[in-house]
Amino acid sequence: MGTPRNGPWLKVLLGGVAAGMVLLGVLAYAMTTTDQRPFCASCHIMREAAVTQKMGIHAKLSCNDCHAPHNLLVKLPFKAQEGLRDFIGNVSGHDIPRPLSMRTKDVVNENCKACHSQTNVNVASMDAKPYCVDCHRGMAHMRMMPISTRTVAND
């Protein structure tokens, strides 16, 4: 009777699905790897930030848990643009802008609020200042300090 007519197309379709799955796996691995502190610290302009984050209270988080949007469709172009800016700064020998750009500062602020939403309920002055870092300067990039020695201004 022979082989069915759609036999070659089925192989092409299955091959395409398999290739797509492999590509998605590679992209997911690349995305996760490039979110992490060791990758970010590989550029000289990020070493200080990586060291201080490693020693801070947010050490278990990846850099992009705070510094990139969590929505993947928004994160991809944001990460590409910020990564290119950091790459150019690294190659040219210029430091990253300090303080953060308003765009990045807004992302970091939204991520702070999202992770700390339960504790934010008890903060009376949430609307007094627009950014969490206005009161909690250097929170993610400072050495660990006992809570009893902290003040809001150096938190």
C-alpha cells in the first residue's frame, strides 16, 4: 500500500517542534544565567554592586529580581536595552549612571512594593515619598547590619 502522503510533512513538523523546544530551553537557560550575580559581576562596572549585594540581606535574589520587570514580554526589551547600556559603559570604561535612571528606578520601586506588599500595609508614610529608596537607601547594596543598629535613613 505504501507510505501515506503526509509522511514527510509529519517528520518536518515534529522536527520543528523538537527544534523549537530545544531553542526555548536554551533561551530559558540564557535568561536565567544572565539574571544572576556571577554574570552581572563579570563586567568591571558591576563588581562593586555585586559584592555589596552578595553581602546584603537580599543576597539570595538575582540581580534582575529587583532590577528588571517580572513580566517576560516587558522584561525582554528592557533587559536588552539596559544590558546594551551596561555593555557600552563597560567597554568604554565609564561607570553606570548613579543614581539609577528614572526608568530603572521605577522598575526597582515596583519590585520592592511587590515583594514587600505585606509589610507595606503597616507603613504609614508610603505616600510621603515616591520611592522606597528615599527612606531605605542602599538596602540591597550594603553590608549586613543588625536591625537594632539601623535607622530608616541608612536602611
